[in-house]
Amino acid sequence: MTVHPTDLPDTGQAANRGDAILERQRARESSARTYARSFPIVPARAQGMTVEGTDGRSYLDCLSGAGTLALGHNHPVVLEAIQRTVSSGAPLHVLDLATPEKDEFTDALFATLPSGFADKARIHFCGPAGTDAVEAAFKLMQTATGRHGLLAFTGAYHGMTAGALAASGGVGTKTPVPGIAADVTRLPYPYSYRCPFGVGGERGAQLSASYTGRLLDDPNGGVVPPAAMILEAVQGEGGAVPAPDTWLREMRRITAEREIPLIVDEVQTGVGRTGAFWAVEHSGIVPDAMVMSKAIGGSLPLAVLVYHEDYDGWLPGAHTGTFRGNTLAMATGTATLRYVDKEGLAERAATVGARMTARLEGLRTELPAIGDVRGRGLMIGVELVDPEAEPDACGARPVAPQLAAQVRAACLERGLIVELGGRYDSTVRLLPPLVITDEQAETVLDRLTDAIAAVSAPQFTGVQA
């Protein structure tokens, strides 16, 4: 499908219709809505990386459903899988009964898993969001170990249900919920630019690992033996912060030696996003459980927990959900997993992501509001700062959330959809689909560069945009 401006109604009529829809949304939806506040547009058509609004304007989508759309919008292999499944007469909802589509999806998923993990793995189909798979992982490990506490990290994001929210780092969403994180021990994540130890770089990661091991072994450290540790190999909502591979290997060693199950949250990092099919592959670690959602459903809702069979101590019905049997999502998920593998899109993400990151890094001198550029593959963060403020001991300047919000709006004006994350929402996050072309990648960077220059120049140098 190709999007043409003529596919939509003309001019002001379409724009007025879009304004009316937005007004009704503001009047009827909850105050918790998020992306609708950032992007006051009404998408009407989408293909690949391009989204077109009811007003006829086109945008390059670097949000991709928060990483869900590995192949972009309405990819032909996804549409074909939907059409084939619907026309076949397959049941679209069967709870957790076995179906040919489910069996095929499991085959396709297990074929992508890291060596040494798939051979003794079990899969549990969860409710359709990643947060339910996180809850399932916690419940599984608590059942298997007989323990209750959890180890989680600063900057983490694991979802919005009770356990997942407790393990997440954001304070704002937890403040109104008393006791939400009572059983969670918070550990320092190796965030080089804003190092929790004030040293940054490799030394900061070493201190994080050393602190973790010493804390767990200290009889007066206050940490009761936990049921599990959960971490992200690259923190997504935390601002596209990649953990060093050496640190991940240390976390695996520390947990294995102390018989603490290690859960890796691959909800946003999975299916080629970071330049490997699964982010754990960069470090070579084999976790005890992997939480997966977003891209595994090929744009439709699907979430699973895959774990080592030794932990499979659940009784029937220990973790259920009405919508575990999403046949369409399994069909589109199978098509997506196989297409990403066949077309080498993980390797493509590594190549294009490295090129985009290098160009952004090269702009730091020209655009001093860019404090840090980081990420892995096509999971990129550009942290915006006040360039006139004094740097801290690690060389980091204060965050600039207002500037970041203005840059996001300026990007939208230029036909580019980007979202914010990280501390104080001061990091511009780029999550383009893995099928992004070289030309689109350059256009994304051109528009982002222009937006940062236009917003930051008058604010910090007095130059008129």
C-alpha cells in the first residue's frame, strides 16, 4: 500500500475533522493519556515509516509504537499473515488451547533464542502487554525460590501493573501508591553520563558490580535473599542507556553464584532492535528468564515469558489471562520473526544505528545543547542539556527538559515523530523501524538537527531561528 495525499479528504474539511476528534479525545479520555499530549495529530494512513494525518501532512515515525513496529506500519508480510489467517477460518480466540498458529509461533520464536537457552526453555503466554509478562516472571521466581524480594535498578522501566511498577525506577508514578516498592532493593545501573558514583565510564560500571556483590554478601546490608534480579540490557524509557557487556556478565556471575534467578526484560530491546536479535547476545549471557512483548507480535498485542525448565513449578492456573490466545498476533509475530531473521535486519540495525549515532555524536560541537549521544543499534538517545551551565564531575551538564519538549514539538512541525525519555524527559529517543532506508535515516537526522538548532540557538546564544 502506498499513501497518497489524495487518499484523504481535501484541505480544511479533513483538518477540521481531525481537530474535532482531538477535542473529543480531550473531553472523554482519562488524564493519564500520554502520547496524545505529545503529538496533537490524528493518524489516518500509515505505510512503512510514514504516517499521514487527517490533515494530509506526512510524518516520519521514529517512535514505532514505542518499538513495537519492527517492520514499520502495515508491512506486506504482516498484512498477508492477517489476511491468510482470517480467510482460513482459524479461531481468533481460544484462551490457551493449542492451535497450529501458536505451535508455529513457538517454533519461530525458539529458533531465534540465544544458544544454550532454547534447548531447555519453557514458554508461558501472558496477557497481551509486556507488564503482564513481567508480573508472570516475578510470580514464577517467587514460587520457585520461596522468596519474595526483588533486585531492580535505577532508571528501569518494566511496566505499570503493581509488581512491574514497583521494580521500575520512576518516582512520579509510584508516589501516590503507598508501599508499592517495599520488597524491591534498588541497585545502581551503570549510566556513564550521569554516573551514580560520580566517576563515569568503565570505572562506574565496575563500582556498580562491586557494590551489588558486596551488598548481597553483607549480613548487615539489609537485603534478604531475593527471589530474582530483573534488568534491561539497554534501558529504553530510561533514556536509551546501554549496559556495558562486561557489567552484564558480572551480573550473571553474581546472580548465578548466589542462586538468584536473573530475569532480562527484552520487551523493547528484542527482535533485532539493538543490532542483535536479542540484546543479551551482545554480552553472551544466558539468563534464567526473558520477558518479551512489543515486536514479537508483529504490531499486534502479544507477550510471553520464556524461562529455564527448572523453574517450571507452577500449578495449573497459577498465571492466567483471557487474551493469551491471540491467534492473529501469533500469525503476525511468526511472519515478523522469520522476516527479521531472513532479511538480516538485526545486522542492518547495527549498521544503520552506528552510522546515525556517529553523525549525532559529531554534532555535539556544533550543537552544544547535545550533552550525550548513546544507544545500541536502532535504539538511540540524544540527551539535551543546558550548555551554559557548569558540568559536574563526570562532565555532564544539567538536564534541559523544557528544551527537549520544544525540540520534540519542532520535530513534529518538520514532519518527524520522536518521543522523550530518561531523567526529567530530557532525552530525545529514536526508535525507527528496522526497515528504515538510508535516505530516511539521513532525513531523520536532518530534521532532528534542524529542530535542535532552531530551538537551542535563540535560547542559549541569542541567535534568531
